[in-house]
Amino acid sequence: MLNWEKYTQYTRNNLFDSPEYRFFMMFINFVTPTLLFILDDLLPRFYRPLIMNDL
């Protein structure tokens, strides 16, 4: 059985100090821009030659 009091000990009074929120914001602020930067660098090398060959 889930111990709901223990689970909500961080989120009951202060959401922004909880480890869940910190991990979520670390993911949003670091991992997502990094992935978008990498994909923005890599993807045109694959789809731009295909598009230009069709033209």
C-alpha cells in the first residue's frame, strides 16, 4: 500500500523544493534544448538531400 503521507512530504507545503519538480525542471531546461539542438544539427543532413533530389 502506498504511504501517501510519506509520498507527499515534499509536495504538501512546497512544490518547488520537491525532487520531482527539480528533476522535471532539469529535464525541461537542459535535456529538451540539448535534444533540439542536436536534432536541429543532424536532421537537415538527412532530409534536405532527399527534398533537393525530388526537386
